Amino acid sequence: MTATTQESGPAARPSADGAGGRSARAPGTRIFSGVKPTGHLTLGNHLGAMRRWAEVDQHRAESLFCVVDLHALTVEHDPARVRRLSRQTAGLLLASGLDPEVCTVFAQSHVDEHARLMYLLECVATDGEMRRMIQYKEKSARARTSGQGVRLSLLTYPVLMAADILAYGATEVPVGEDQTQHVELTRDLAVRFNQRYGHTFVVPRATVPAVAARVMDLQDPSAKMGKSHAATSGIVYLLDEPDAVARKVRRAVTDGEPGVSYDREARPGVANLLEILSACTGEEPGALAERYDGIGVLKADTADAVVELLRPLRARHAEISADPAYVDGVLREGAARARALARPTVDAAYEAMGLLRPA
């Protein structure tokens, strides 16, 4: 499947043998991944996903990266905040190094094929599969505890996530460890659909980075550094000022054991710092641990490394934010390319399930 829309403006792509290393891409490989605009993006988002997308994935395969704004509607939300965070998220994806001349960056709600395909996949999925999703169990329990109702979309959004992936014939889905269950569901739905209605979908696989795939909260190393947490003292946001970044890292919870050693189970706080420093420097966490005698120096070095890692990203985001028309153009042209890729597959799925073609 190839896009047939005319490409121009700030998001224009070069020819297949042009800039950006597209000629070196692995044939037959297509990557899809996305990020929800449910909060300000964090160091965990960057180290666990966005940096790899920019440095590796967009260059080695045809890649689509999506602001999955429809997923932000599954819980109570402020519409104005969703719009604001969607634009900020798109800007940070570009600031992290995603190049609209190399990959496709777009907003989920701008491509109707996501919602069209979701309903067909709901007709293939089962209620039991949805209720076994770990995130549904956790989020619905929190909603009930707080006295809020549980939206039906919270139960069914993994099917929308499957539609996000399958619409584009993605072969790989770079995700954090907490999202692999959703990719497994996507695989199950693709196989089931293909068996019942004829081969329509590519069956994708999840790819998880080996180090810093799941950056943990600096104040609670048993919990992921999430962008929607109520307590923010352990969360480094990408747009935090350098002083705030350094302060949060230096105040990270560790333990009372002497020295520094890399042990995720016994010393999760120390392991988290070592993995963050590893992601910043490229050195293995175990090797880094051998260089430190005390936690204080490890915290100081990790703080400095994170500040320097985020400095160019923050500067680039400031430039992008000063030109809203640029982001709008990238999203508009990205949606046109994404739509042209998704529509043939979604149309084929409609026909395979027995629906009439429009006259």
C-alpha cells in the first residue's frame, strides 16, 4: 500500500532514494506507534519510546507516529485541555527528532478509518477479552473507588488500539512493557478475522527496547513514570525547567544500603537511576554501578545527564511552538498520507465481512 496524495509544504517527503536514509530501510517493514495526550510528556515517554522512534525507527522502516487523541476520551477530561495537550504532544514528537519528511506524524481523530475499523473488530472481539485487559482492571477500579462511573470506551479502547495498528498493515509496534498485552490482543484479532473472513490484515509484533523501556517514578520506583499521576514530585516532564529536573532526580527515593549495585528486585530505586543514566550515556547499568561508591554522586551525575539530554529538545520545542502553522501543516499532511494508507485495508475489511460497497 502506498500513499497517492500530493505531498507538499513543510511535511513534504523526498523521493525514495532521497534524504533521511529511506533507501536503507528494511523492505516490507512498517512501524506504527502512538502516544496519548492525557498529560504532559515525561522522561519515561522520551527514553522509553520517542527517542528510539526518532533515532532508529523512522530511518529503518516506513513509520507512522500518531497522537492518539481518541484514547484520551475514555476517562473524565477537559476538552480544552485535550486540544492543548494534543498540540503540545505533536510539537514534542517533532522536537524529539521525528522528521515529517521521513515519517508520518498525525492525529488519530483526523483519520476516520480508525473508528470505522474499530466497529468491525468489536464484532470479532469478545467481552471476556476486554475485561481481562490489565489497564481496564486498574483504571476501572480507580474510577469506582473515586465514585466515578466507568465509561464503556474504557472497556473497548483496546479494540480501537488494534484498529490503529491493523489499518496500516504495521509489522512492528514499538511499545513499553505495559502495552504488550494490547499488541497481543491485536495479533489475536487479526488472526481471528483472517481465519473467518479471509486474509485481510498483517499480524504485527511488539518491539520493546532492552534498557529504559519502563522508566519508574523517582518517588515510587514500583510505579511507572506516568504522565497522568496526581503526585508529580517523582515525574520529570520534558518541559520542566533544568533546575526542576535536577531537583527531582537528586531527591529520588533509593534505599539505605551502602554503595551502588544494579539489582532491579532488591534495589529498584537505585536500578531506576542507573537505567536512566544508562539511557543518557549509552553505558550498561551494571558497568555504571561499578563506577560509583555512593548514591549521592550517582544522583548528581544522573541529574546532570538528564538536564543535558533534555536541553536541545526543550529549545527545539520552543521554536516549534512559536510557529503553530507548522504543526498544523505537519498534522494535516500526515493525516492525508495516513488516510491513503489505511483506506484500502479498511475498505477490504468491510467487504470481507459482507458489507455492500457504496454505489
